[in-house]
Amino acid sequence: MEQPKSTADESYFEQSFIQPSMEKFEDFETVKKEGSLTTTLVSNGCVDFRGGIADKQTTGGWKASPFIIVNEVAERLAFFAIAVNMVAYLVFEMRQALPNAATHVTDWIGAAYVLTLFGAFVADAYLGRFKTIIIFSCIYTVGMVLLTVSASVDSFRPPPCTVRPCNQATNSQTAFLYGALGLIALGTGGIKPCVSSFGADQFDEADSREMVKKYSFFNWFFFAINMGALLGITVLVYIQDKKGWTWGFGIPTGLMICSVVILAAGVRYYRYQKPMGSPFTRFIQVVVASVRNHWSGVEVARDAQLYEVKTDKSDIFGVRKLAHTAQYKFLDKAAVMTDPEGNPKSRWMLCTVTQVEEFKCFIRVLPIWASTIALALSFSQLSTFFVSQASKTDRKLGHNFEIPAGSVPFFAAINALILVPIYEKFMVPIIRKRTGHPRGMTSLQRMGVGLFVSIFAMASAALVEKKRRDELSPLSKMSVFWLLPQFFLMGTAEVFTYVGQLEFFYDEATDGTRSISSAMFLSEIGIGSWLSTALVKIIEGTTGGVQEGWLRNDLNKSKLNYFYWILTAINGVNFLVYLWVARYYKGRHGTSTSMIDEDEE
């Protein structure tokens, strides 16, 4: 079902992207009426840095995208360098036990990704995506500076361990380190939900040529993310291993500073969407009005009059009108007009159809969101137990070079770098011929493939760990390349699921919920990390703790393969749940967008 064309998205333009003005909109309407509107102007309400209607010839597209991608590459590089190094830093420098260090890192990763919900709220309600990225990139950089100070100044770490037992980190030393990590997590929370949506804003959805480029952008954006991760877990980990923690944290700090400058350099090329107010406030208004009218005995009959403003534009700033759908009829009570001649005084009592449909769109994606969290639980092992597993293998290449344990996730990142261009350039055209779908597979199908592959990734990890423990020998170690299948499969699962989520959550979002929608799937990574921590704690508590249980300080005496089998089972059950949820999913126009028959918008 095609949404009726509207000028609602063009209802408010600004003298600049900081200072609002209605003059631009009035001029634009006049030009339209005179029939002289050029096709080079965008139709999605975006403005340029001067506040005029953005011109496709001078703004957006691949003219603007490289600046955005560079910022994300630098952030990803720094984040991964910290994630894979932090367990070792906490164990060897801050004197923490391995299981505690691993859970602290997963908790930190979880916090960083859950904070994306806060960053998205700030962007949608107050600052807009560009200013949010800039401000939170600066916060991120401050955190990196403090982390570098913690690693380079002796007074911020315990003294070298010369006699057992070693001195533990003091409360002030730990607080300083966690303060730095907290700022980095906050910065991550502001950058991540905005950068992909800001990149997608550079492409006009009403232009079929730019729509194709937008989906290509998602693939190459993911490619760039993995390039940053690859550099973080290879070059920076190697530098840290050879030069020390100061260099290992100092270099990404410098790169983050450069990325902020590069992002700011692209100001003239960007297309800007204005903040549209808090979507959460609008959601609560719908709930309150629905419940209030339900208690008043309001029913939604077939001939019920649902309230909508009579203008061409929605009354939500910058949001196009949405057509009514039959799903979640209870929420329609918020828009039932009990007095057709009356004027609504408050949105807490009567909401528009567009406001109700916006909330419905948000609710519709929640089952898909919940049924893909299990992959994030498994993915969190890449920077924790997979690295610990690698530390017990033979990582030598030749006589003079040994792969740092923290660089072993390189296998997953390089797989993504190889698979994305192969999928984009070769697989999509082949699949498109068979399915007739412009992207080869629907976003739901793509996520399903990733979730299916994740089952085999964790099964491979369990089998390899069992083999490693069975063949323990003081004279030889298992080659690190035995871990290649689990990293390869996990990287493949990430490619399909992550890009599918980027497409799905952006497409299913309304104009006023783009950043929030992006934050939803990013928050999965955080929740998955927290669930991993909870699962580790449960297993420790039920199997004998860190001395006698499955997950001990000494990995050679642990039964990590049992933990991996539990994750395999979780992924298997989750995949079946996802198939059921995706099969009956209805898109934001209320029509079927299942894995079998997705109605592209």
C-alpha cells in the first residue's frame, strides 16, 4: 500500500539549521504552485547548512557520506581497541580476576549500547542528528584522553607486581578508570544511533535512484564499521602489545580528534533533518488518551470518526501524515472524536491519526527486536571468551611473529570485509533474478539467515573448545587457526543480521522516530552483553564458582564448551521464535511484510 503523497514533511524549514523560520516554507509553496520546482530539490524536508531546501546536486548522497563514514570508522576503531584490550588491562594492570574482568567489559559494552536510546532521544527531541554526533564525539574524545592518562601515569595504576600477593588497584584508581570508560560509553551512546540515520538522511526516499544508493550505503557503512574494527583489533592491538598501553590508547585518541574535524569539514555537503520533538511524549499521550477514552466507554466502530488535522501537513513538526491501519484497534480510541464539531484542546485527551499510527509503528517492531537479541548475546563472546580461548592456543606465524590474542577477532572482521562487497556486487544481482526483490532478499529474510548461521557459530566454538581441552599437552598447543570457523561463522551472522537490521529499523520508522528506531537495534547489543554477564553469573553460581565451576580463572580447567552449548541451544530456540514472529509481521502500512512476502515501501 503506497502512502499518499504529502507535503507534511516540507512544512517547516529554517533560516539555518539552527534558527527556525517559516519564510523558507512559504517560498517553497509559492514555487510549487507556480510549477517551477526543479527536480534537483529533495522532497523529504531536509535543508542545507544555510537553511534552504537541500539541492541534490550540491548536497547529500555520496558527496556527504564519506565524512560520516570516517567518523564511524574512527569511533569503531577506538571502541574495538578498548574492548579487546580492556580485559587484559583489568587483569594485568588493575589486578582483577579474569571472570570479573570479562563481566566488567561486557557490562561496559552493554551500557554503551543501551545508552543509544538516550542519544537517540536527545537527537530526535532537541539537537538533531548532526549536532548530537558532534557533541557526543567530543565527549567520547575526552573519555579517550582520560583513559590514556590512566594508562600512562603511574599514580593511576597499581605498582608493578614484584612480590605475591600483588597490590590491588585503589578505589580512586578504579574510579578514575571507570569514569573514563563511562564518558566513552556515553559518547558511544550519542554517536551510534545517529550516524547511520544521518547517513541515510543524505538520500531522498522519493528518488528511486537515491533509494538504491541508500541501501548500498547501508552495506558500505557496515563495511567501514568492520574496517575500523579490523584496524582496532590488529594494528592497535599489535602496537599496544609492542609499545605499551600509552600508545595503544593514545593513537585512537588522536584519531577520534581527527574524525571530529573531518566530520565538521563536511557541513556544507550534508542534508539536515530538524529535531521533531520527543516521540516518547507523543507515545505516552496516545496511551493516556486511549485509556481515558476506554474508561469513558468509547468504542471504535466501523463508522467512527478518527481525528486528523484538515491541513495537508501533520501537526507533528516535520512528520508526514500517516494513513490509518486496522491493527491495535485499542489505540484508535485515542483518536475517536466524540464531538465532531468540537475543537481538541489537548493531545492528552485526543490524538491525531498520525500520532496514533506513529506509536503503532513503534510497537510493531518490538517483537522483531526482541527475537534478535540472542545473537547479541553470542556476539558478546567475540571480545571476551573467544579472546581468552585464543590466548591458550599457538598463535605463532613463523619464528619471529606471534598474533596477539586480542587480534584474533580479526578473523570475524576480515570475513565481513570480504563478504560485504561479494554480497553487494555478486550475490544481490543473482538473488534478485530469482526473487524479483530489488535487494535480493527482504530485510527480514536477511536477518533470518544471520540468526540461522549463529547456531553453527556457537556449535563450532563448543566442538573446538572440547578438542582443545582433550588434547592439552605441556609440549604443544592447538593452532589458533582451529578457531577460524567460529570467527568466520560469527562474522557471517553479523553481516546478514546487522545490515538487515539497519535496513529494517530505518524503513519501518516514521519521520519522527528514525534515531530512536536505530537505537532500538543497537540497544540489542547492550542488552545481549548484560544477558551474557547474567548467564555467566548464573553458571558460576550453579556449577561451583570460579574455583570449581564451568568457568574458572584457569581456562584449561574450565568447561567453556558447556557454556557454548548453552548459547547454541539459546540461538536455536530463538531462531524458531524469530521465524514465527517474522512470518506474521505486518509493516507500518498494516500490510504483510513477512519473510515470505515483504511489501516494500
